[in-house]
Amino acid sequence: MKDLREVTEILVMKISRDKSICKLLLTQENYVLKMLKRFNTAEAKPVTISFVGHFRLYSSQCSNS
């Protein structure tokens, strides 16, 4: 077994670590950009959608079909 150093990307997700708050951060920015280009929407205007802090989804809210 050999040390391959810290992982920075896996399965198209970028991995970064913030040791000060003990968190791993996963982003799919490159994948999203690739999909935007594929569907010719890379130049579309971004829209911000905000959710309330207590917003939760439950399985009972899903359709049965």
C-alpha cells in the first residue's frame, strides 16, 4: 500500500477540506458547467432561489406513482 496524497477529485466531484471547522466540501461545478454547455444554456442568466432555514422534505410528500 502506498500513500497517494490527499484526494482532490472523485466521481466528477471536487473535494476540499476545511480543517478549521472539520468539514469536507463536495462540489460538482465542473459537471454543472458541462451540462449547461451540452444543453446550450451556459449563457443563461443565473437565478437565486432561497429556502427558509427550517425547510424539510419528507417521503410522505412524494407521489405514490
